[in-house]
Amino acid sequence: MARILLLLLVILLLALGATIGYFNAQPVTFDYLLGVWEVPLAGLLVAVLAIGVVLALVAAAGRILALRLEVRRLRQRVRDHEIELRNLRELSLDTPSPGPGPT
């Protein structure tokens, strides 16, 4: 059911985007540092959105990489602790418990 709702939401968003693109097809002049570009308004909006997404991913890439490295380090520590715990359990089963000492 969730997949159907997600599919309907995606179709609705695509239809909304196509409608906005159709009604904003008039060309606009985009002045940037290196020149001038005449492009449809909808195309300019899509390009600016795509550039924003790419810049956000680049900005977040360092943090994501650091977190992945930390997760890897912590998983290794968990594996080491599990091995140590297993060894301690085996050790306690194999050694006889000390009885009362000489008095």
C-alpha cells in the first residue's frame, strides 16, 4: 500500500512540475559572471535546483565520510569485545573454581 501511495505522489509531483514548466516556458535572460544566457524560466529553475542539490551533497560528503569511518571503527570494536567476551566465557567454564583454602 505504501508503494502505491509513493508512486501516486511521484506521479502527482511530475504532473505538477510539467504544468509549472508549461506555463513558465517564456524565455528569461540570466546574467552570470561569464556572460548572458537566455533560457526558459522552467529550465532555469530546474538547473538552479540541480546545482543546489549537487552543492549540498558536496558539502555533506565530508561529514558522511567521517561518520562512515566512525561506524567502521565502532563495528571493529564491537567485534573485538565479542571475541573477548567469548574468550572470557570459555575461560570461566574450563577453570575449576577454587575451594575453601587451608585454614
